[in-house]
Amino acid sequence: MDSSDFDFREQLRQCLAIPAHPLALNASRRLDEHRHRALSRYYIASGVGGLAVGVHTFISGS
């Protein structure tokens, strides 16, 4: 499918999911790339329409 043929509004009407993808942080509050990729693969395998990465991440006390 050519991207110009993609009707985003129609996909949303049909319940296309674009979940907020939390950052996978280690105990030092640094990005854990291995776990972050694993979480991304999980979402993609679940059939999501996209990922909103880090939009709900909050680190208290920073």
C-alpha cells in the first residue's frame, strides 16, 4: 500500500491502536535499550498501528 492511500481517520474509526510506549529504564533511570526494543517488538507483534514513545514518562525528583 502506498502511504498516500492510507486513510488515517478511517483506520482510527476501525479502532487502530497507537499506545503510549513507556521508556524502559534501568535502576539508574537510564534507558535500557535491550528491554526497550523487546517492548517495542511486543507492541508491534500485537498489531498496533504505531507507537507514541515516551509521551507518558515521568521521573519524580528530577
